[in-house]
Amino acid sequence: MKEFETDSHGGTAAQCKTTTRRLVVNAAFLKDIKDDNHDLKVLLDKITPLILYQQTAKNHWPELIALIGDLRDQLALHFSLEEAYGYFDDAVVSSPWLSVIAESLRNEHPRLFSRILDLADQSLEICSDSHGQVSQFIRRFDDFRRAFEMHEEKELKLILDSLDDDIGVGD
Ligand SMILES: [Fe+2]
């Protein structure tokens, strides 16, 4: 894509510059969102001991249903904030490889959100007396949690890489 540069007098410069518009990371905001996500950490810390043992999950099933529903709502907010402030569309960037990673990570949001939506729905339908249903739910939640944590780790790495790219480290 070609874009005309504007000179200091507001006029259009004679030369035109070739640029590529891609997705980019607003590293400072994305880091702030992650650092401030206290409610998300609190929810995950409440869920963890309840699903550590199947019997504990069965004994606290109504509480678990409420917590998984809260986690779904919190993740809706978390992903919305990241997409509103942490990623920019059509930004002019010098590092296409960072754009590719950013786009791939942003594209993981709907897939992750769809999984927590399903888990929240399933938690309502499960018979908490059934060992099989409860253990399957716990496995699926553990899988989701691992996928979410991997996503978060990759975003943190992207933030660091974006900052390095800004100051020219590793070039
Ligand atoms: Fe994310």
C-alpha cells in the first residue's frame, strides 16, 4: 500500500512512501491490562482448589457453576479490553513477523471464549453425582486453562518482543 507523507507545512510531499498496514501491539496498554487483571486471577485461584479432587468438585458443584459463569464474564471483558487497547488494526509497522504473531494471538480469543462458553453451559447440565461427567468436565476445564495460560504467556512474550523491536534490540 502506498501512502503520501505530509510535510511540516501541511502540504503533500513530492515523494511517496511504501508502507505496509498490519496489526500491531500496543505493548504498554496490553501489559497494563495483564498486570491489572486482579479479578481474573482471584477467580482462577478460587476455581483451582475446587477442581483439584473430584469429590471436592462434586461437593461444591453449585459454587463451581457460579465461578465458571463469573470466569466466562470476566474473560469476555478481558478479551474485549485487549482487543480495544492492546491490539491496533491498520497500524504501520516495520516488523511484519510481529504483526503475524499478534494477529494469530488475537484470533485465539474467539476460540478460547467459545470454549469457556461451552464449559459454563456444560456445568449447568452436569449431574454432580456422576463421577464420569464430573471427571470429564474437570479434564476439559484443565485443557482450557492450559490453553489460556499458554495464550497469556505468548502475549507476554509478544509484548517483550514489541518493546525490543521499538528500541532495536536484537536487530
Ligand atoms: Fe489475549
